[in-house]
Amino acid sequence: MIHQPGHFGELLQGRLGPDGPVVLVTLPCPTLGVRVACIPGRGLRLHGGLPPARARALLARLGLPLPGRVILRALAAPGTGTGVSTAGLIALARLAGWGGPPEVLARACIAIEGASDPLMFPAPERVLWASRLGRVIAPMPALPRFEVLGGFFGPAERTDAADTAFPDISDLVDVWQNARGLKTFAALASESAARSRYLRGPTDDPMPDLARELGALGWCRAYTGAARGLIFAPGAVPAQGADTLRAAGLRNVMRFKGGSR
């Protein structure tokens, strides 16, 4: 059994300049993603959310055979902004014995789906990722330790690789690269999310109000998908926080930790 962690939306996402590529800084979530196992047998039979044609195309591109019955369980619904699609491809490659460079695996995922999250990297939040190009644009700093309280708001929305209608965040990227304190990172994440809310909606997103009500340092979102989160210093999530999110219409409320320093 392999568990490939997913993510919970993004801390930043937008265009790198008005006409630049779509870039992002992902928010890893160790409790999400997919679990996958293989039972020996003849042929490739899939049980789970990964389309068989995509699975076979990925294995062929990487030169990996995987005969057997593959059982894949997604830990969140597709379209919620948790990286289920990318995580499924990575988990399948790992199950088949992949141990090559993450850049090669990323290019394979892009070739199959047109867009990819950077979940194949050991610290995916530490790269500025061009999600339609499958390329690291720049390294990013390690994040201070933090906690996220979040859930899903609104309908599922699958990523469209041709969608480039995102705000310019080049100014936020510049500040992020030199930031150190959690308050600064959280404020930048909030500004990026607010720009996307203004451009893409939904206009009834409750997260800015919830951040003020619960004293969060900031908020974050999936830029395509339903994931929404509040960013807190470690140990600062209020006791009533989960109930407050549920009352505001969020479902599957969860809490997880992030950061490495």
C-alpha cells in the first residue's frame, strides 16, 4: 500500500506578469491524496478514480510495466482542489517502481493531463511551480510552522489546463521569496486569494469574514476547487473554530499542520 499525499489548494496562484505563465505555491496536506495498492495478476485493471487510459499512457511514457489489479482510493472527491489527479498518477508510478527525477515524472504528468501539481517533489511548497509547463520557476523559502483549519465550500471544479484567467501575482512572489515571518506569508496568501476571488469568484466566499471572526493570520483557497482554509500560528486555532466553519457552510472540516521551521 502506498500513500501519496495531496495538497489543500494553494498559498499563491496567478500569472507571473500580465502575460506570463500560471504559477503557484502549493499547500501540502499530509492527510489527503490517494492510497493505492496492487494485487498480482494478469493485465492492468483499475479500481478507483484514475481513468485506465491515463494510467496506461503514464506507464507507457515512463517505460513501466504494472500487471495486476490496482486499487486506488482517493481521500477527497475529485474537483475539490486537493491534487487527487496528480497524486493518483504519482502513486501509480511509484507502485510500478518509479525512482527517477521528479522533473521527468512531472513532464509525464503534464503530457497526460495538461496541468500538474508539484507533489512529486520532496518539499512541494518550496518551489514556484508553473503548473501548465511542469517546470520549477524558482526555489521558495521554507515556511514557518503553522496550522490550517479548513473545509470545502461550493461545488467541485476540475482544473482546465487551458484556463489562464488568473490575476497577476508577480509582486506577491517577489515579497514571498524574501519573507520570513508567518504573518507575512499569511498576509500574502490572503491577498492572492482575494485577487482571485475578485476576478473568478465566488463572491459569497465566507473566508475573509471567518478569518476576521476567528482571529486567523490569513486565509487560502483552491483556485479551481472547493478547498478553503484559515492559517493560524501553531496552537492558536480557537476551540469553536470547526463549528464556526460548519455554520458558514463549509463541509468536511479538517485541521492539519504545515511548515518546517
